[in-house]
Amino acid sequence: MKLTNKIIDDIIAEVAGEDVLPIAKALKNKKNISEFTIAKELKEEVNIVRNKLYRLYNANLVSFIRKKDKIKGWYIYYWTFNNKRLEPLAMELKKKRLEKLGERIKRERENHFFMCENSCVRVDFEQATGFEFKCPECGELMQQEDNAQKIKEIENEIEELEKEVKE
């Protein structure tokens, strides 16, 4: 699988949050960078940077070594981005997405959904009966939705993801 910068950014954002992207970029192709250096470079407080680094660490996207400062007596952490983890992580995310799509297509096939003309909300039959087939947002009469196109789109996405996972 070819990982473009956009795909890498999407992976990082999904597992650790979009706000950590500047840190990941600051660490890219560098080794053992002090959290203080990162904080200074990004003009952020070290505690905030540390929190973001821990989120990356929890996804195994960074590793660290710690050394004791001989003068102050406290530990300083030096961080390295783990590029080798990106591809397996991308695969894990695709498999999770496949699982969710499987659940969603099952729900789409097994239920009847209702919407008003304004498309305020989409509810299943049970919820629609609870609202007496009147939209809870605008009060318009709700009609049964033809979800064949939605099912087809989900099937296509599943097919595409399955191909990617097999490669």
C-alpha cells in the first residue's frame, strides 16, 4: 500500500486527533527530539505537547527514551516517530471500517426507514410509529425511504475496502 502524506495525516488524525498533526510533522524523519524542543518549535506549552505525544504513543506511532538532567535532576524525554507502524495501523483501521460497514448494511437491509420531505431526521419504523409518522423537527408527514441506493453505495465501499485489505 502506498502511503501518501494525506493518508498518513488521516491515519494520525483518526487515532490521535487532528491537533497532533503538527507534532507528527515536527518529528518526521528526525530521531530523539526533546519535548521541550518540539514545544518551542510549535510555540506551545510543554504540558500540551506532552499530552499530544502520549496520544501518539498510545497508538504506537512514537517511541521515547528518557535521560536524567544532571543539573535539575528530572527526566527529559526524547521522542522518535515510528514510521513502520503506519502501514499496519492503516490496515487495522480499514478492517474496523469494514466491520462497521457490515453492521450498517445489515441494519439498512433489515429495517424500513422514514423521513419527511425536508430530510430533518431519518428514523426506523419503530421510532416513526412513536412519532405517529410526523417529523419531530418540522411536523411534516414522514414517508418510507427507498434505501436501495444507500445499500448499493455501502456494498461498493465494502467491495473496495475488501480489495485493499487483500492486497
